[in-house]
Amino acid sequence: MMADEPAGRTEIPLPTSRSLPPGSYLPAPISYLQTSTINGTQGGTRTRKAVKPRDFKSLVSANSTTWAGWEETRFNRKVGLGQVLICLRMGRCHKCAMEAGLYLVGTPIGNLEDMTYRAVRTLKEVDLILAEDTRKTGILLQRYEISKPLVSCHEFNERSRVDRVISEIEMGKAIALVSDAGMPLISDPGSRMVRALREAGHFITSIPGPTAVTTGLALSGWGQDGFIFAGFPPNKSAGRRRLLESFKEEPRTVVLYESTHRIVKLLTDIQDILGEREVFMGRELTKKFETLQSGTAVELMTFLESHSSKGEFVVVLAPLEKEEVKAKRNKYPKDSVLEG
């Protein structure tokens, strides 16, 4: 032992992923590890000893389920002994030893109980959380008792956040990116951030979660033969109508998002351009007042006259039947010549 080392500590080489038992996480750089062997009998004395390098693997395997949660390992009541694994850090050291990089975390689209175990663990273990709206994300974090720094990252400031995030990752930090609901980047901010980090060669991974597009598609019953996801249609009528015109001969299912303020306008344009094509409409998916309805655009507009239109909508256009596609293509053959 070196002369300047604290008493009761011994230097242990940094373990590799091969030296750890299944289910363990590879820790970030560690200076020293120490265990305390405590006599569990009443009135007993406490003795301490340093962990020998050769005992390191067996200690972790026998007394700890994973590296997450360093504070205390499992207590062995049969022999009355508990072993406490303490991480004595030198400089910065992750509790969970997450790899530095960006973690795209899927969050619930409405029902907070749809949060996955992995998503909760990831948000608990990262150093920083980028959120589209820190207030909405704060509600989710409070529900799962997560306390982490929150930094806003939305469409208006995403560009200015890129340099800071790259700098933080280069310092060894793990950063999560979440949207208000669902998977980040799916009709939400984050694309510029991901592209910049990929170009810089940094680690990026995804923790999958719910999305309104796949939820609505499944509820429509039309997702078996592929689909097109068009996101939110343009706000202006001309752009929205051009988009719908492009779906006239599209045989696949088409999924769109729409807001409470423009849902009637979208349905009106669908009726004008796509006629009697069947439409599925889902409102407030997974929430208490979830509403599911299908029919023609006219029927759906009639339905909304007597029902709430608050919240965000998923609109699914039914796939065209093969015979209908052929009929539309034969109506105006590409090689036809107009006679004057």
C-alpha cells in the first residue's frame, strides 16, 4: 500500500465487462473500493478490512444484484453479516457507470403508467435531462421520484443547445433527451441534436417507448400491409390540400397527427379531396377520456359537433382496395392522349 493512501483502502484495477457477472454494469473510472465487514450480533464489534483484488468479482456476485445503487448490498441474515460496498470516488464517477452519450428516452403519450422500467432507470442514472417542456417533464419525474437537472430543448433553441451537449458528453456525462410525450424526434425536436452528435462520433442509443402513431395505427386495424406516417399536415390550407392530393392513389394506410384547433379543417379537406375514403380518428389516446371513432370525414365532423374536440388527434386514412387502385390508375392512363 502506498504511504499516502488512506488507511483501510487498497487499490483495485478497473474491472472489464468480461470480469463482471451477468447483469452488472461496467463502472466509470474508480480510484479505490472498500468494504466494511460488520458483525451482525447485538453488541458486537465492527471490524473493517480492505477488499483484495481477487475477491472483487465474488463480492459483487454474492452481495450485489447490479452496479446501480451502490449504497448497500444485500444483507445475509443467516450468518449475521452485511457487507457494504462503498465507491470512494476521485474526481467524477457515475453511480451507474452509464456510457457518456445521448439517450433518447420514450415517455408515455398520456397514461403515466406506460413508462417502462428501463426508461425510469435511465432517467434516474443520467446526469442531465433535455426536455421539450421542463414543466411537463417535471410532472413525470415527480411521479417516479426522479431528481435530475432539467434543461429545455425545443424547436426554438435546439441549435444553441448542441455545443453545450457535445461539451458535456466530452466531459464524460450521460444525457437523456425526452419530448413532451412519446418518442423524441417523432414529429418532435431533436433531429439536429442527433445528427450533430453522430457527426461528432459520440455514443447515441434509444430507450424505446410508446408513440401515438403506432398506437393509433393498431387501433385502426389497418396496419398489416405497411403505412405512411406524414406527421402534422401544413397549417395553411394550400399546403394541407397538396399533401392530401398526394394520397389519392396511395394504396397504403396513411397516419397523420392533428391539433384540436385544426381537426375540422383537416376533415373538411379530406372530404373534398379523398371523398368517401374511410377514416379512423383517435383522440387523447391512453388517457381517461380516450375517444375512438371511424367513418367518412363527413361522419366524423358530425360526431365532433356533439363531442369534445379538445386534445391531440391521430387520424388514419384507410388503405385503398387493390381494385380501387387499378380503377383510379385506369381512369387517366399515363399514355393517354387528349383529343381536341
